[in-house]
Amino acid sequence: GGRDVEMINKPKLAQKISIDYARTAKKIDIKGLKHTLFTSLESAQMGNMPADSSCPAPSKGGSVRFSECMEQVDDASFPDVSVSYCFICLLHLANEESLSIFGDNQTRTDDEGSLCAGELSDLLIVGDP
């Protein structure tokens, strides 16, 4: 007994595709960006204004929308900044300054802070008093 061996053809190779990507890393002043975002939060009188009615604050702290903070980021000072960088800085600020972040039009369902599903067209940043 010999076994019949069936040979297969070699697979077709994919064509090389040219992809344009940044050849140099972006250099962004993260410390300055965090300072700018925090200044915009403070200038919105965070903690002194009533919370947005679409998302009640866990306490009597004030609130501001992420899109409003983004408007304060100057393109001249931060030419390569993206929404992703701003969001990452916001997460750091939320941790450092005890801020809460909610999705737009989400409402609290109980005292433990559970949220019902809602639209996520913007973020609401809520400060503790």
C-alpha cells in the first residue's frame, strides 16, 4: 500500500496596498491640555451651578458638557490634538478631581448610581460639591 497524496495549489497572495499614515509621532503637551480642560470646567462654575436636568448629579454638584470643554481647546496651542486625547485627559481629570462622567440623556435609576440606557451624543461631567 501506497497512499494517494493530493497536492494543493499555493494560496493567492494579497496585493500590496499603500496606506498613508503619520511618519512622525504627534507631540502634544498633555499637562497643558489637562490644564486647559480643567480651566474650562472651572470657568463653567462647576460645583456652583445646578446640575443639568437631563442627568441628575449624584449630589448637588454642577455639570458641564464635554463638547463645551472641547470648544475651549485652542487649535493654535494644540494643533495636533484630537477628541481621543481630550477624552483621555478628561478621564485623568475625573480620577484626580473626583468628577463623574455620564452619557447625554442618561438618567440615574437608583441610589447606587445604576444608569438606564441612553443616547451617547455627548458626555456630561458632574462635579462633587
